[in-house]
Amino acid sequence: MRFQLTSRLPVLPFSLLLSAACVGHHAYAETAQATVYFSASPASIEQGRSVNLAWDASNATACSASWSGPIPLSGSYATPPLQAGTNYTINCTSGEQTISRTVAVDVTPSCENCFKKRWIYYYGGLGYKRGVENASYKKLVELIGRAKQAGYNGIMLNVGGDDSYTSLLKPREAPEFQANFDEIKKLASDNGIELIPVGGSPDVAAKIDPTLAEALPVNNTPFVVDGSKATPVGGSIVSNGGFDKGTEGWYLFDTSVHYDTSGQNGAVKLDQTDPNGRARLYRPFTNINPHTAYRLSFSVKTQNYDAPLRIQIFPPAADDYNTDIPLYMSRNYLGWGSTDGKWNAKANAIATTQDWTRYNIDFNTRAYTGFRLYIGAWGNGTTKTGFALIDDIDIREIGLAHTVRRPSLPVVVSAEANGERIVYTESKDYEVGVESLLILPGSGIHDKDRLLVSGYQEATNMLPIWNPPGNSCSSKYYDVQRAAYQNIKQLFTSSKFFINYDEWRIMNWDRSCGNLTAGEYLANTARTMQDMLSSENQNIDMYVWNDMFDPYANAIDHYLAVNGPLLDGWKGLHANTTIMNWIQNRTDKNLQVPSLKFFSDRKFHQMIALYYDDDSDLTRTRQWLDSLDAAEKDGVTGVDGFMYTTWQNNDNYGALENVSELIKSRYSKRWPK
Ligand SMILES: [Ca+2]
């Protein structure tokens, strides 16, 4: 042992002795008179890092250092960031003797673009069955083993679906979760896989507190009082909705749509003869009030019909806006109905053969003054002989349906009288009932009065999203997010956190934040959220998807039911946020290069989310890597990782090894040794 070389052991703290024994590149020697210890820790660094020098001289009278002149007999010094290999020397004197010690610090070029983060996206529940009986648990166990073998070092864990709320936010309510999660955590740690939590979605706030839901304005619906109840004046805006005047007012959009006289005083028949399955009934509506809530009702009868029947409602074609943006396009094809003020238990659906059945859906005109209604099929089933009959189409204003109420989203009941506007008082003049108002005894509202009722309507089911997002104007939004993060922080050891802003399709309708653009609203929300997260965890390292902040994706002038232009939301992101870029090229346009450049120009680090769903021959993975090469040729820096990202069925992990092999061979210098 090196300490036995001298009988006069220098008095060093135990930890320093350990570092002397363990750390390379140190000089340790002694003379009869003096012993000088000098070390650099670490002795090898990446460009731009600093090292700590430590020394201790026993029986010496003076020491000097190459970096500063005279120094104390023992001490330490942190070097400035080093750009190249550097030698440090100290000289200590003892009588006539000078002892010189030198340490060499190796500096390796910084690998800014090394794939330091090699992650996998995982979405699944862990809560309701123990261990391997739980399919999600089992899949994750297998994935961790394969991840290690294939060279991955992180799994972004969206413990997902309906399970995520109970699992991540209320673990005690899912009794199997904790044990399953603890085992996953241990397994991941044993295999060198970091588990990165996903959370902070705006949905979380609305799920925990439904009064925080983003909601669409419904302005001045005319109501009429009948006794102690007021309901919308109503009346269908659809003429010839029963087809008793043939197809007057309607367009039979495809050759597989016919007028049918077999019953019900006329109906429309959709058959399955079109090779592409197109069978659409169409009608445009004009001179419609904006910000109005409507209920569409219709009847369907089928025989041996298995094409997916859909309802789609778009803004008017003549509108300046992007007319591809739907007003109503539920992820449930035929929409989701409502009865007695509540959503039905199940989405609207037809049987292959069924007698006449009535359905309804609710929609909102937003800022538009018209809309285009489509009922029909865009794709075929397997039977080619079946048909569906549609009849009795009715659209009327619906007041106070799925109303969201909070201080900034009031229900306002008023009337016009003698040119004056009277505003009535809740609990004194009326109470809000089920899609109606209850007029109270002694109310200022009287039988047969005409009222104007304004409120805010849940946009649930109107767009293909799962849950309505919360609105961040109220500080309650962040209270809910904070409590959620505190739970997540307890569960995970990683300081990384993925803020799940994904397809945020309804946004910025609450004016209590001020008259903001959607981009400003998003920037404020992201900044306040990240401030809150940073206050909860000083070491937090935050990640977001690109799309809501990306002008080549969703950050555009008109994005679905987002109120106002969604530009410049990125300005709210903390500078050290990493963008997880999953943008896909269009057939006519490379979007990946400009998107990577957009975020690189704004100094964000990025990871590329490769392998989006089915890509078993890696065509799209190669395309992504080609885009990365082109972007980096164009000056893009800061792409320091990738994520194997699968979404559909969360099941496409088949190419895990092939993807990492491809990257390893194509970027051997960027793959950490
Ligand atoms: Ca009819």
C-alpha cells in the first residue's frame, strides 16, 4: 500500500485518503523531511468542465502553485472550465529541498450531440392486478430487460389511461399499484434504466376539479317562461328534416346515397356500393348565430349495414378560416348523446341490423356564423349489401347543457324591456335546472317572459380528444398540478419530468386571464407551471413535446377549438427545457428539418422521437435520421438523445433492437462508449 512508504503519514481526512487511493492522476511522494500530496478530481473531464485540485504538504515550510503563486500548505482549488488538457504543478520547500508535484488533467472534446439520452416511451397501467398477472406490468418488465440489452438508458413512463390518475395521483386507491411500481423501480435501477415520470397534462386539473374545465361560451340563448320553468324558445332550424318534401334542402353527396320512400314519409338511404365506402348526406347552414349551443337529433335504421356511420360538422366553406377545422368530430364516430342533462353511459353506436333508433349530439358554433353538416360513411365495412336509413333530422338551440360554472364563467339571465336590459339574480329570481331555469316564487321573472341566457358549455365529445383540458386562469389550476407533482416526486427518483402538453385542442376561452392570444395563454401556463415545478424541485430537468410550441405542427393561427392564434407559446418555456420532437414529414414536405431548426435557433435542447408506430422496416426511422443529418448540416445543435416512441396500442416494441443497432452503427461517435 502506498501509505506504508512513509513512517510519517500525512494527517489527512479519511475521505481524502480514500480519494488519494481511488482517484487516478495523483502524485504522492515523500522525502525524509516532507510529504506532499496533490490530486485532481476528476482527472478526466469533458471540455468545458472544471476539476477540483487538492493538496497537503507535511513538514514543508512553503508551497507555490503554477496557477497562483504562493498557496497554503494544504487546501483545494476549483479550476475554471477547461477547454484543453492542462498540467497543474505545485512546488513545496522544506529547508534546501524543493518537492515538485504535477497532475495532468485530460480534457476530452465535449460531445454536445452525443446521444446521452436513449429512451423508450411507455404507456400503460400498473394498478389493478398483482405482478405478472397484470399485462402492463409484464410488458414493462420485459421491456426493461430488452432496453438494457439494446443500449437504452431511460423509459418515459406514462403510467397511463384511466389508471394514471389513480396510480400516479392517488396511489392508495389502487392497492396493487405500489407493490408493482416498487418492483418496476428496482428492476429498472438494477438494469441502469432511468424511469422518467410523465404528468402535468391540462386534463389533470379538469379531471380532479371539473369546475376548472375549459368551456365554450354560449351567448344569449332565447328562453321562454312557461309557469315555473324556462326553456329555450327552440324550434328546429332544419326544414324538411323528415324528407317529406323529398330531398329539398339536402345534398346526396355520393352515388350511394338515395331518397327512399319505403316508410316514414321519406327518408335517406345509404348503401354500401361505393368502392371507397363514401356515402354522405350533406347540408350547409348559413346565418347562424355564433357562440351558440345546438343539439342535433336524428333517427337511424339499419339492415346488414357495417360501415362506420359518422357525424361531422365543419365551419362554412366560404369562411376565411381553415375549413378543415371541425366544429364536431368526436372520437366516437357517431358522437356521444346526452339525456336529462347528463352524458349517456355509452357513445352513440348502431347495430348492423336495428329498428329506428333516436340519437343526439351537442355542438357549439364557436365564432362561426354557419356550418356544414355531414352524416354518413367515409369508409366501407365488409358487407356490401347492407343499408342504413336516416330520418327526422332536427337541430335546435339547447340552453344550459353541460354547463361549466365558476366565478369567471357565470350563467347570466337577462331580459330586454323598454330598451333596458334587466339582469336577474340567481337564487332570488331563478335557479339553474337541467337544461332549463327554475323560476322562484317572488321572482322578477314572470310567466311568458322572454329571457336571454348566457353560460359556458363543456366541449367534451366535440373533438377527437379524450378529456377536456383544465383552464389555467384560476390559481386552483396550479394548486391541483402542484399536488399531483408532489405525488409524482415521491414515486420517482428521477429529477426529470415530462410535462404532457399533447393535442391541447380546446384552449383560452376564459377571459379572466385577460384578452390573451392562445399563444400568450400557453406561454403563461407553461411558464407558471415550470416555475411551480422548479419551486418543488430545484434540480428538475423538464421535457415537453414539440407540437403545441411548433409552428410546423400545432402552433398556428387556427388550431381546432383553440381561441386565437397559437403562435409563440415557446416564449413561456424555461430556457433549459428539452423539446421531444416527434414531428412527421408530410408526403409533400419535410417538416422535420425546419422544426429541428426552429427549436435549435431558440437554444433549446432536443431529442428526436423516432419510430412513430408501425415502422418495422425502419423507413421512417431512417427518414428521421436523414432529417437530423440535414438539420445539423444546416447548423442545428443540441440534439442529445432519441426516444423510441410508439403510441398505437402501445405495442410496437418489435423494432427496439433494430432501431438502436441502426443508430449505433450510423452514429458510432455519438453513441457513448
Ligand atoms: Ca320521414
